[in-house]
Amino acid sequence: MASPIIAPFPATRLRRLRRTPNIRAMVAETNLTPANLIWPIFVTEVAGAEGEIASMPGVERLTLDGARRAAERAARLNIPAICIFPHSDQALKTEGCERAWDPDNIGNLAIRAVKEVAPDLVVMTDIALDPYNANGHDGLVVDGEILNDETVEALVRMALVQAECGADVLGPSDMMDGRIGALRRALEEAGHKHVSILSYAAKFASAFYGPFRDAVGASGRLVGDKKTYQINPANRGEAIRCVARDLAEGADMVMVKPGMPYLDICRAVKDEFGAPTFAYQVSGEYAMLEQAIRNGWLSREAMLESLLGFRRAGCDGVLSYFAPTVAEMLA
């Protein structure tokens, strides 16, 4: 960027362009609209598990009817996309994760339910085994090791069923090596050329995921941690290499996760590759802000400011649990 030319004071008074709301709007460098939002929702098949999630105040697990209502709300608010995360029956989780590719698991039922009421809404899904894994991991586990290649084969089966059910965008969040190429080849061969991949290309082994694991019922299941497949939070260069690899293998869009502690990664990805770049304002980020707002420590404007930060860092869009509230505020 060229160095700005600024005349000396008082010829230049930068406050002139801050004087009124309309002047500030005229010269705003970054904008935020509902089109920049993806709304993550949790859908449950467990009787009595619907309702507010204790560690995510204001966010609920939904029944299929609730998912339909959420889709209709998103369409009314001009939110272009919804992302479905399943809360499955603990008793049906296995080490083989077979339910991950069952056409009638709760995630796939939710895809079809959303498409019934809002066919033009973009439906995004999660590609990882943890909702159906007895070990709570994103991949298959044998003798304490998370298997890479065998997991990729399972993810391909999972993805093909989601595409058949009507998913528009697949979100591989597993961080196995080679999964983007395998998914892209399988989708092409199966005739799903139109299905997009939004890869969780730079997903870090973060402490900010706790409330999400409560939401999907994985907290008590996880054995060990995910540090052998998610990126070390200290590693910026590795994150860039992961993004480069996924784009080379056929990802249409890439994501950085978590969001606010990793805005430097967002900026670097956008500057380096120019590809559609997204971030996930994850459950821990949401919970901190929402609780502070409820306690009166922060104003509701903190939601908008946090999302503008993503946009300023180069993100084309953000997955955020604030999506419907922010869309209403913007309206």
C-alpha cells in the first residue's frame, strides 16, 4: 500500500470525516452485512436435549422442527447460509463411526428438513467423525492413534451421503492429511460437481472449543486431546502451508478456526492466496462476549465490532452464533 499523503495541521483535520454518522458511513473502509454471515445451528435427535446450552447462553439445540424455523428465520434476515452440527444419541456412538454415513442420521435429516422450507438457503455441513465417535475424536482411533488414511476413507463416505441429501457446501473440519483431494475426486466421480468445499484449512488445537463440545455431546467422550492433527497455536507458517495444500487439492474456500485470536492468520491467508477466506467465531469466543454483554460489562455493539474485525482482517464471511441477532441489528 502506498504511503498516505497528509497535509500538515490544520489543512488536515482527520476529525472532519468523523463528525456525523452519515459522513462516517460515507468513508467507512469496511462493511458488514448479513451476506457476510453463516449461522451455525445444533440439531438433536435426543428426546429432551433440545433447549438452551448452559455454556452457550442464548444458543439452543434444536429439533428438526426447530431447524426448519431457524432456516425460515435465516431466509427472512437475508443470511445466505446455515451450518448444521448434529447432537447424536450417545448410546449409538461407536468406534467405527458407522452412523456418520447413515442417510437417516440427525445431520442428514436436518439437511433435508432445511431444504424443504428454504430451498434457496445454502446448507453447509460438518465433515468429521466426532459426533458419531465413541472416542470423541474427529478420526478413527486404534490403540490410541488417530488413523489418517482410514479416516479419510470414512470421511468420503460421510461426504457423499451429505451431498446426496442436498448439502451445498461441505466443511471438512477433521484436519486429516489428504482429505480435500480425496473428497474432491469422490464428489466429481459421483456427479456432485456443483458441491463446494469450504475447508477448515487452518484449524488450531485451541482451548476455545469447550462449549461446542458440550453442545454436540462430545465433552465426556474425548479421550486425550487433538494435538496430533490440529495445528499448534504457535505455528503461523504451518497454517499457511495447510491452506496452500487444501487449495491445491481442490478446496473452493478456506477457513481459519478459531477466529479472534487468529486474525493475523486470516490476514495472511487472504493476502497470500486471495481465495474466499472465512473464519469461525467459535463457541468460546461467543460465550465470553455473550456473557459479558448479559452482565452489562460490554454493550451489544461488541458483537458488531468483533465481526468487523474479521472483515477488516480480510475475511469474506464469518461463522458466528451471533448471526441472527447481528442481522436483525443491521436491518
